[in-house]
Amino acid sequence: MAFLMTFFDLLALLSFFVILRAIRDHRRRRGLPHPPGPRPWPLIGNLFDIPKESPWLTYAQLSKKYGDVISFNVFGQTIVILGSIKVTKDLFEKRGDTYSDRPVFPFIEMMDLQWALPMARHAEPWRLGRKLLERSLRPVAAAAYRLLQEKRAHVLLSRLLESPDKWVEHIELFQGEQLLAMTYGYEAQGSDDRVIDAAKKMSDIASTTSLPGACLVNEFPFLRHIPEWLPWFSYKPLARIGHDLGQEVMNDPIQFVRESILNGTAQPSLALENFEAAEKLSGVERKKQERAIAETLGSMYTAGSDTSVASMMSLFLAFLLRPDVQRKAQEDIDAVTGRERLPTFEDRPKLPFVDAICKEVSRWMPVAPLHIPHAATQDGVYEGFFIPKGALLIANTWAILHDPAVYPEPDIFKPERFLNPNGTLREDPTLVSAFGYGKRFCPGRHFAEATLFIVAVSVLSVFNLEKGGGSENRPFDYSYSSGLISRPNTFPCSFIPRDQKAIDLLIADSLAR
């Protein structure tokens, strides 16, 4: 589509679009108000009220002023922020049929990334993929890959010993390797492996364009047609990059599995397991299932890679901020292993404090402080407020998990809050918010928790974590990124072998591999 458009032409078109939305919304409201929030400006609405940095913090403050359900209007698009566990349960669980869909993200469509399960609409392909994921990642099935996780964690220790300054690169590689091996039976080719690199870049693009206010084309879909020579409004170059990366992530590993099956070298993996099950089908159903396998496993790999890396980075940050927690965990680990071996998953029932640390990481710094928006599939009313069809509903998970009424001193890292008086692990129904809501709850929860546990016990059995960069005697500053997935911005961290015995233990394990 070729056309010439001045800035004023575009402004007029945007204004017409906003007015049309406002008229449509007014006709459907039946006199009911939207949820409260900052007062909007004409046409642009609350455009300048949408925070760009750490939006969950701003929304939490606004919830204190306006209540647990607040709303914004940006160019006629209603955005509802949910700030308590009660309202998320009311809307995402009790009214899940109405509020479990995903909005149409025009930029995601430009990337042709609708196949990614977290972004997929609530339709048959999503249901098929969800069923496949739940079967593959149920606790019993995921337990089959515990030995793989242990071995990869021990390789991580060797890398940290050899080049501790590259610790972020090492945990990214660890997560990529274990996921590729588990999902496809694929042996990654180091930190510059094409699949690992493509998944990271694709996730970065999706994460930074999927929150309100981050990408104007999501508010005005016709902007997808703006030609590339109009650089301020054209999203085509970035979308093309995202598309190519997404196709590489979804197709290349699956093609590897297909070729491995043909030449008889396929390793045990979720892909192999599901392809063998699909062989029992025929015709259209088999093709549909194989397509679902490619999309679902590609989704699992990309979603699991950046989220767990963020959790591991927060884990290490917590150890730096609370060295007493680090020492207590090491004492518990030493009591179980006798420092005669590296810890394993069999030790987990005897290490409730380490499990409590992992739970507190998920609460203290959830990897998705604002979960992917849900979309209302029909007009609705909640506590006297009108929520129009097409509204975006976003759970402020950070606020929910920092509610001082539920978690006293919420900003302090305190694993003890997840322990009973007798030292056993305490289950917390609110904490599951870190993994999503209702029908969109993350099926990879148990695998993610297991990953964080084995990294924690393995690293603490060998290393002391200390503040690096000469920061021991001055305040330790840290910050987090503001995308859909939030992770700590790189901070100085030193991995110091605990003693010669720890090094000998690691060397012995390396020789035995």
C-alpha cells in the first residue's frame, strides 16, 4: 500500500479513530462509570499517565489512591489494572470465560508471533497447545529430566570457577542448554548457538513491545501500513527482524528433531515423545498435532529461557543483599551432603530453607511484575464499574506479592516467611500469582521451581557470593528492566570458591562426567 501522508493528515486520522472509539464506548456503558483513575485529556486520554519505567510501582501507588481496580484510557482504549489477589480471582478465575482471552497485538501479528502460546488468542490452537504442555510438564513427566538438570547445573559450576566475571552469560547458556536438551534432544553449541541467540533477541523484542504505551501500533493497527521511509511511525523493520527470529526459533529445532528421527540419532526429548504419539494419528489430525508440537515447544523454550534467567539473577542478588541467608543455606546444605558430594534433587525434602529462598525470590522480584494483558471478550460490570469488550486487563502481580497485609515488610528479602514454626515448608496460595492466573496459569511452574532450586543448592555448595566491583564498603545499588519480563540490570557479583575442598569436589565431579 503506497500513499503519502503528512503529519497533520496522520493526526486527523488518529483523532477520528479516537472519537469513533469514544462514541462506541459511550453507547454501550448504560450510564455506568469506568473504574476510577487519573483524569484523561481530550483525544489522547491518559497517554502521559502510562509509566515507562517500573510501571508496577506507579500502578501500586495509584491503587492506594483509587482502589484495587483502576483504569486508564489511551486513545480510546480502556486499560484496567488489578491490584489485589481478590479482584484477580474474581475476574480471571470466577469469570475466566470472559477474561481469559489475549488482546490482538498488531505488532505481534506483524512479527507473525501469534503461534507463541503466551500471546495466543483463546481458540482451538491455544487449547491444543495448552493440553500438550500440561501433559509434557506435569510434575511426574518433568521429574524424568531431573538428572539432566543436575548435570547442567554442575557444568555451570565449572564455568563459574573458570570465568566468574561472565556469570550472566553462563546462566543464560545453562538455561538454554537444559531447555534445548529437554525439549528437542539438541546439544547447544556454546553461548553463541544460533537458537539460543535467536530466542533471546526475539524475547527482548516481544517483551519491550507488549505493555501499554510501549508501541503505538498496538493502539492504532492501521500504523502497520506506514511505509518504512516514514521512520517515526513505521514498525516494519523491527517487526521483520522479530518475524525472522521467531521462525528460526520455532522451525530450526523441530527440523533437527525430524532429521534425527530419520537417521536414528534422536535423543529422548519432549519433541520425540510427542512426535511418536502423533504417529498414531492420520491425515489432517496428524498434521494439526505436529504443527501444535512445533508451536508449543517453541513457546516453551522461549518463555522458559528468559524468565528463569531473570529468577537466577534475582537469586544471586538476594544472596548479596542478605549474606546471612546465604550462610544459613550453606549450613543446611553441608549438613545434608557432609561436603562429600554435590547436592541433588534427592536432597530437596531435607532442605526446606533453600526451597523457601526460591519461593521468596518469586515473591520479592516476580519475573513478570505485570503479566501479559488479558482481554475482555464481552461487556461486563464489576462492583458497579463498566469494563467494555476489548478492554485490556492487567494484574499488578508485584503489588499483590508486596501487599504488607499478607507479607509484612514486603520489600525485605525474608525466606523465613515461607517456613512453619517447626521449620517445614509452608504453602502459600497467594504466591502462585507469580505464575499467572486462571486459564493462563503457567504450566511450567514446577520445572521453573526445580531449576531455581538446583542452581541455588549447587552454587552455594561450592561458592560464596560477594559484592564485586569494590562495592563492599559502599551502598549496593541495583535496578530492574521495565519490559514484560523484568530482570536485574547487570550488577557486580563475585563467585569465590568456599575453600580448597569445594574446588576438589567440583574437580572430582568434572572427572566423573
